[in-house]
Amino acid sequence: MLTATKTLATILLAAAAAITVSAAPTATSGGTGKLPSRTTGDEPAVTHTVAAGRGGLLEFQPFNIEAEVGSVIEFHFGPRSHSVVQSSFEEPCVQLPGGFNSGFNFAVAEGQAENVYQLTVKDERPVWFFCGQAAHCAAGMVGSINQAVDSGNTIDAFIAKARAFPGNATLLAESAGELDGRVLPNPDPLAGF
Ligand SMILES: *[C@@H]1O[C@H](CO)[C@@H](O)[C@H](O)[C@H]1NC(C)=O
Ligand SMILES: [Cu+2]
């Protein structure tokens, strides 16, 4: 699975300019406080591209993103209708109160939606997310930013929890959440799908 993920990530990275990914997992322990930021202020913001529903698959690709504080996660939406919603690790298909929820403004018949959804990584704590559409989450359409390998809260464990979730996702209101979720025009709607 790791090999497949890396291959997909590489394909996506090739489709977008000026992207880097840190190879090593973060040492996040699942602790309570914010960890020190590694952002120096001199580096340009890195953008990590994630495909939602590419090729009709109920998947985020990649489904774990290792992202530095200050970097941007940009979701591109494939066919049918998907969304990106923040959850806790414990409840993968239930919107976290105060968490981000992109809403369903990205439906498209083929190719990519004309808009993308961006988040900004604010600290090194893990962020867990899912697709809010019906039972997509229970089908495994979930992801993480900086999975917490040390604590056992891994993306693999999160996917297993999602697949055990009965039925449709539970959503609250659309929200920007702490990661300032925002809708922007797709910079390259013909690429990569
Ligand atoms: C789940 O969502 C689908 C599609 O919107 C709907 O047809 C179905 O009735 C829902 N199931 C439940 C248990 O709410
Ligand atoms: Cu979906």
C-alpha cells in the first residue's frame, strides 16, 4: 500500500508545479499542546495537491499528507460529488464541532471540478478528514494530514475505523474551521484527471 500511495503521489506531484513533500513521518505524539513551528518565514508556502474521487474511486490520493506548518493542502475534486470534512480520529465519519466542512460545491460529471478547496496547516497535530457524501466515508474515503505514527493513530487505523462505520456520514454546518478552509478557482482544471 505504501508503494501504491507513493506512486500516486508522484503522479499528482508531476502534474503540479513547485511542490515538495517531506519524506519522513512527523514525530507527532498525539499530545495536547502545540508543537513549535518549523516555519522560518523565509520559505515560500508549499502546496500539497490531493485528488478526491479521481477516476471515480472513493479515495483521497494521497490519503496521508506529511505537511510542514504553514504549507497548504489543495483538494481537487473528480467525478460525482465529494466534500472534505474534518473529524476526530475516534469518529471518522462524524464532523468535528468547529472543524472544516467544504460543502458540496464541487460536483462534476468528468475531469475536475472548476473550484478547489484549500486548507492551511497551522500546527503539527494530526488532522483527520473524510468525504461527507452519503456512505463514501464508510467505503474508506478518508484521509489525514500528519498521521500520528508514534501514538498508533495511523492512517491505516483511521481507514479501518471508517470502514466499520455504519451508514452515512454525520454533518454539521459548512465551516472554514481552524484551518481556514476556502474555495478557490482551480488553477489547472485539465491536469491530472
Ligand atoms: C444515505 O444516503 C443515501 C444517498 O443520499 C440515501 O439514499 C439513503 O437513504 C441514506 N441512508 C440513510 C440510512 O440515511
Ligand atoms: Cu466522496
